[in-house]
Amino acid sequence: MNGEGNSFVGAIEWIVDGANDILWTYVLIALLIGLGIYFTIRSNFVQFRLFGEMFKVITEKSTISKEGKRGVSSFQAFCISTASRVGTGNLAGVALAVSLGGPGAVFWMWLIALLGAATAFIESTLAQVYKVKDGENFRGGPAYYMEKALKARWLGISFAILITLCFGFIFNMVQANTISHAFENAYGVNRAVVGAVLALLAGLIFFGGVQRIAKVTQVIVPVMAVIYLVFALGISIVNITELPAVISLIIANAFGLEEVVGGGLGAALMQGIRRGLFSNEAGMGSVPNAAATADVKHPAKQGLVQSLGVFVDTLVICTATAFVILLTDVYTLGEEEGIAITQMALSEHIGGWAVSFLAIAILLFAFSSIVGNYYYGETNMEFVKKNKFLINFYRFAVMGMVFLGALAELSLVWNMADLFMGLMAVMNLAVIAILGKLALKVLKDYQEQRKTQSEPVFRADRIEGLTSTECWDGEEEQRQAK
């Protein structure tokens, strides 16, 4: 029986690996970098030019409805998306990229973030433009703009099913897997026990709705990020004289000039882009689901907020983790993998207690990702069909996958995550390549209003070629602007 089970798992791994090689080598690298450059140029470098504006927008309060109820703010939407972004990709993913692709993988993570921030602006702005009202809240995302802008509901349904499987099931398996490995490594806790506790805690939040999700993530995400960054940046400052050598190593290895570990230029490029996309999700089509929930006066505001999220995720948190790892030689030993590499590296810097500290940190990082991932699946199930029974079935199914993920093999869950996020990205990138011109017109409208008034207010009828929107007729926005 064991042999049959191992053969079955081996067959799945063979299929997944083969599909990943084709998808990432021949399709995704060109799409991600190519569209990132295209949107950067067409938007006149929006991610750099309006960097300061991002901080202004993220602190704005949400609007108040006619009934006097406050919607999801830009900051809450940012936290929902960051909850999904900031997780195992920042700790275990960076370690995996460095161990398999060498230090040069970090350079390609930086590049994909710098270019991807423009792509994130486009997809999140489109999500706001085509969002729909759902009771007191808003819903939206790629499935919605595929249906409304392209008049292709079948395409929207296909994407909605894919993102539900990817985030609700596969990505949550990755998060649970990393948590269980971290606790097993730190405390020797049985991974089945960890999985059962995670599934129960997740279920309590799943049944509380989007407002509870927003409230939980807006508390957890900043706290966990700050605590971890204090340690990571503190280590970088203490070792500041060694950082120039680390940065030189990253750049040299990125172009195959200095092979320390991994498979040279190709491995560095592939691992950096894969892990970069997993971490910051720019162009994948996931973050727009969170961006659409924000109750703002202009769609471009969420485009800016989510661009900032890409920078925070990759250029700050992932870089801090990379420095912690590369200031040691743990990643060259081949004795540990995934989160264990980060745990061992951190313990070399601040002592053995760091293994336990990082187990708690990854619990907070990854659990918030489980919550954010779940929401992406729920909002897309609502798109396919509003059915209370199906939503409840989905909630229990996600809880089950969280439990199974805690027990699964590390390599299998990461490779499956690569495959599913790759398929999502291809579909979403192809669509925003067509619709991007609308988002650029929305950006132009925002900038023109910003020159003459402090608070831009969006009306769909001001944008040539923009149709099928539900939330931007101007009446509500005019009332809020008074």
C-alpha cells in the first residue's frame, strides 16, 4: 500500500513538474516581464512617480453610506491583500528561492516587484471600476471585469473556479504546511495536531464574514510585520559592513557570474520570478479581489494602494529575510529546506530561541494568509453562484485542505502552488493586456482632477469606451464629495 501511495504521489509530482517547466519557461517569464515593462512605460512610471501619493491614499477613511454605515477602507483592503501576500512567501519562499536558485534569485524577485507594481496598479484599478454592490459591501476582481468588460461570463467563471481552487485550497495547503514544519522544527509538535488546530481557528473566522476578516487582518498584519522587521532590520544594521558584499553576491549570482549554490543564471531567474510572484502576487489576479472591497471615491486610489503593497512585500520584507539568510552559510549546507533555513539562519544571529520566535511569527504570517486566501475563494464563488449551501460547503472544504496541507510533503505543495498560480497569471495577464488602456484612462482622470481639486471623484461617463459599470454613475460620489 505504501508503495502504491508513493507511486501515485510520484506520478502527480512528475506531471506537475513537467507542466511547470513548460508554463514558466516558455510563457510566464515573457508575460510578466513584458507586460510589466509595457505598463510601466504606458503609465509614465506610475509606481515611482506617484510613490508619495500612495501613502496619502492609504490613510484615508472609508466613505459612509446613506444608512450611515462605513464601508471597507483603503487601509482595510490593503490589509486583506497584504494578509495574502505576506506569509510563507516572505520567509519560507525566500529561503526556498535562495537554496534552489542561489543568491541571484533575490535580484529577480526585486525586478519582478519593481515592474509588477505597475501591473498591480492596472489590475486593481480595473477591479474597482467593475466592482459590484453586495449588500453593505463591494465585491469584484478579474472574474467581474472579464464578464463586464469583455462580455465573457464563461471566462469569468473559469477564472473564478481556478482562483477558488488555487487560493482556497492549494495556497492554504502551502501556508498550513509551512506552519506545521515550523512548529515541528521548533517544538517537535505532531503536524496533525497543528493542522487540526489551524483548521478549527480558520473556521471560526470564515463563518464571521468579510468585516471580521478585515478587522482580524488589520490588527495581525501590521503587528506581525513590524515585530519581524525589527529583528531582520536590526540584524542588517548590526552587520551593515557586510551588506555591500551580500548585495554584490546577489547581483553577480543573478547573471551567472558567481555560482554559489543552485543552478546558475537559469535557476536564479526561474526561482526568483516564481517566488516573487508567489509572494507579491502582482499580475496573478488575486489582489484585485481585495482591492474591489474598498469603498473609495476614485478607482485609481486602490491601484496606488496595491502598488505600494508590492513594494512593502518584496522590497522590504522579502529583502530583510534574504539578508538574514545570506549573512550566514546555512543555505549552502543542504541540510534544511523551506522555513527551517530561515529559522536556522535567524538563530545564528540572535540565538537558539529564534527558532521558536520564527515559529510564532510564521504562524501569524501564514494564518493571516489563510484568512486572505479564503476570502479570494469566497468572493469568486459568489460570482459563479450565490448559494449559502455552497459557501458553507466551501468553508468546510478549505478547513479540510488546511488540515491536509499540514501533513503533505513540502516539495509537492510548493510545485502545485506554482502550477495553479501560473495558470491564473496567464489568464489574468492576457485579459489586462486588452483592458489596460481603460485603467490608463482612469489614471489620467485621477491626475487631471488632482491638479484642480484635493479629492478626485470618479464618474464612469467621463471615460470614453467605459461601459457596464455598476457603482460609478456619479450620484453617490457627488453626495459624498459635498
